[in-house]
Amino acid sequence: MPVSRRACDFCRAHKLRCQAVDEHPSCEQCKKRNKPCVMPTLPSDAMPTTGPRDANSSLSIPISNHSTVAASSSRHADRRNVRLQESIDDLKRLLSATIDNIRLPPPPPPSTAAKRKYGRIANLNERRDYGISRPRFTAEDLVSLEMDTRNFAPPSSYIQSKHWEARQAESPDPRQQTSQSSIMTLKDCASGRSYLPHPNEGSSLLNEYLHDFNSRIPLFAPEAIYNHVRDCYSGAADKTPLSWILTYVALAIGHRLRAMSLFAAADDASNAEWYLNKCLNVLPDLLLREPTLQLIQVLLGVSVLLQTSTRSRKAALFVSTAMRMAQDLGYNEASQDRDGRPSEDNQEAHVFWIAFFMDTAMNLCATRPNTQKLVDINLPLPSPSSSGSLVLSISDDCSIDREINIFTLHASLALIQAEALEELFSVKGRQRSASLATNTFKSILAELDVWRGTNPLVGSEATSILNSMYRSDVVHSINLEASYFGILYQLHAANALGGFTRRLDVFSADALMSAAGSICFDIHEDAQRLLDIAALTSQANVSVNWITIHALLAALCTAMTYHILGNRVPDAILGTPDLDAKMLTYTEILGVLELAASQAKDTDLASKIDVCRHLHGLVKEGNRLDQT
């Protein structure tokens, strides 16, 4: 008579009942296959198999929701309990020193000299307070005292064992994986086998994301994303691909921001790409699900990562999809009942405006119809004083602090961009008379002037911005200036080339050369300002330039054409005694654009850079500058 017993390797792998007859060494399934019946030989105190982790670091942790294997003897059980108690005691000692860290008063603002200590950027540990305390999280904050430490990390003695080394060798290393990395399957996500870095690294990346990105562009509610990442580490998060991708988006943006700084590690850019590729592998299945707030946030986060990579053109697809989902959920309309969930409604409005200004900027640059029509928006603009964490400050030479709400400025500028797209660059706009188009053109320019007057960055010199801001805030300022100059150039170039009556790409190589001579005297100051601010960032990493590349090309052509034509205008007072210094800026930015073109292997971008290189040579020749 068949007798059930502990499953052999074959029956366990195929989820079959393992039965043997008359104490036969082989089960019925193995006898049918004519194969030996192999039994598992794991020690009783070994941990269950877990997900992938960093292969080069013993600090990477497994994520598992399974209970440990029951001890087969009291000796093994006692030894395991002792190790577990030691781990709990160590964890309590660590938490006792940092449990009140979040309640500590903010440090005093660092001096300008301290910010300049490392050259052109402030020390990451010398963050200033922008009117509201932004708490930093530590690795210990990601773990609660009540959590089961078996789901967090194995005992230290087990890390040194051969079982840890064997399982560690099976784990993928993000630093060694590229776009050809293994696919993160739905099965891996649902079983809790997805990779997470060590808590120290995870808390550092989460701080990078919250302080440098989310405090300016509020994609997530800070408490929500913090609690979600903590749940992923403790094993309490939902076993769904969406749950893991939310964490991966925050970690990837943290890597991307760090890669843009002067303190970038060698593997920050590759790690950001690794997380991005993992997200892209699972997104096709997620897009078949019903729209949710978290899914929209994931799409926008992936779009931000794509925008700062060589695949920046592909971001528009995900942004427009996020915009459609926001429309399906009614985020474009103000909620009638905010008593029940005020914070969630506020986050829904934030997500809508982020999707709107990202989608509008991309559609305007490509002169394609906007996804969201202005007449269908019944939602107030985010108030500049709605949240102090969204405000950054700068100090000019007179020591006058000015507050800048990057998020509100982006949203209000997007409304003007959408109006230009609907009234001038649409099929309906191209069918209007020339006089009506001219009046609309002047009206939109007037709105841009009003918006410009509300932007505190206008009266600040590039040196003041550098001395007063951290590198992440400088990047946000560059993106805002590039968005403004992009529509300003596009309006003037289309008006000069007759683009209001036909569809015209004013950012093409031919249009850059043709339009620059006609409009350079009108927008030269704005072009020069964008180039001066863009030169403040570290040029070793070109991620930020992928977002602003069209505006930078237009600004570079406009500024250099201004100097070329200035030499041919009699008695022209162009104010170019510092042309040598400006040429250094032009040369530096041109080198960054050439590096971007070589990385992307983009022939269209290379042809535009050839135009800039040609104008660069003409400026040198016309002003008899050094040709080296």
C-alpha cells in the first residue's frame, strides 16, 4: 500500500504527492521515470531559498515571507533561538541610538564657504532647511521593532556559511547587468524573490529621492512611499509586480540623481538602468490592468528615468498613457467630497499636474495634439503656499531670500504651452487668418512675460543660483528655464518661418540655421541665460541634458548667431567684452551635446550638432579668437 512521506526533489519541484510502497527507496513517480529518488539534504537550521541579491556584497539581503524549517532536534532549535535573540538584541541597540533621529531639530544653514568647499556644489551632509524640516531616514528606520527578523536578515554566522555563499552565487548583480539582464517575471514578484539592496543603501537612495526629487516634483506622498519601501523590506508589502516597481522607481531615481552629482559613484548610472530595465520588463502586463493612482505614478516615474537616458524619445508614450489613465479616474476635475480623504485627493491633483506639464512639453516640441484639452480641466493650480516642502530658496548678492515653487511654476507654464499648442500649432490654428494668428502670437508672448515676472529666478545671476542652491535644485532650475525658452524660441521661430500656416519642425537642423538669424536679437538674453545656468551642472554626466537638449540646441544657435551678426552690424552695441568667457561656456556645452549624440548614436541629433559646430567656428573666425 502506498505510504506518503517527505517529498523528494522531483515531486517537490512538480508539486506531486510523494508515495513509496513497502519502504522502497524510490517513490512511485521516480520508479516510473526509472530515475533515482533524491531526497533534500538541507540542515534543519537553514533558511528557505530567497530572491536575488547583490552577488558582490554579503550585505545584500534576501526577501522572503516563508517561515523557517522546523528544527528536527532540540539542540538545533536551541541554537537557532539563541542566534535569533542575538539578532534582536543587536537590532534594538541600533534602534535605541536612532529612534528619535527624525525628531531632532534641523541643523543650521551652512555658510556659502562650506557650500563651495568641494568646488561647485554643497556637501550632501550639509543640507539646509527651506522653511520646513525634511527628516532623513536611516537603515534602522526601515525596520520596526515588532517585525520578524527572519524576514529581514540571516544570522551573522549563517552569512559565513557555505549555504549563504552558494545561494549568493545564484543572485544577479545589478552592477553587472545591462539591458540584456534577466527578466523579472510575475512569478518572481509574487513569490517575494525580487532584489532589494542592503537597508543602508536603500535608505540612502530613498533620502536622495525624497529630498532631491519628490520635494520639488511631488510624485508620491512622502509618508506613503517611505512606508511602502519599509514594507518591502519587512515582507509586509503586497506580493504584486506593481508593489515592487513602486520601490524600484524610487531607488532608480535616487541612483539617477546621484549620478548627476559630483559625488557620483562609478555604478550609479548602470544601477539606474538596471532598475529601469526591470520595470520595463513588467510594464506590459501592468498596462492591461485597471487604472490606479499607483500605476499612474509608476508610468510617470519610468518616464522620468527614460527622459534622462539615451531613450528619452520613448518617454512620451508612457506619459500620454498616464495622462489617459488620469482622465479615466477623473483627476482633471476637482473632487466634490474632500472630507473623507483630503491627503489622497491632494496627491491625485499633484499626479495630474505632473502628467499634464510633462505631456504638454513633449507634445509642443513635437507639434502634435495635446492629450488633455484645456476646456476639460476643472482643477485649481497648486498653490505656491500649499506645502512648504515644495519651496526652495535662493539668496542674491543683497542677501535677499526668494522662495521658488518649482512645481507651481511648471504647472502654470504648461497652461500657456497648451494654449499655444491648441491656438497656433493645431490644425484649427493653422486654418486661421494671418492677422488672427499674429494677434494670438502676441497674446501668448504677453502671457509668457507675465509668467516670467512671477518667476523669482529671473532676477538671479547664475553665480547666485550656484552659491544658494544644491545641485539637485540647480537641475530643477535648468529644466524650468529650458521649458520656458523652448516655447519662447518655438513661437518666434514659427512666426519668422511662417510655421503657423503649416506644420514645421523648428528644431530641425535647417530650421535652427534659418531661424537663428531672424530672431537672435529678440531672444538672445533668454538664450544666454539658459546657457549660463546649464553650465553650472557637472558635465561628466549628460542625463539632465536629455530633457533639455532641444532647448539647449536652440539657445546655442541663437547666442552664437547673435555674435556673428553683431560683427556685421555697424555701430552695434552688443556688449561682448566677455566673449572669451562666453565662448568657454559654448565650447563646454557643445562638447556635452557631442557626447550625448555619440552615446545615443542619433544621426538626426548629430546633424543638429553639426550646425552648432559650424556656428561655433564662425564666431571664432569673426572675432579672431584662438582656434584651439
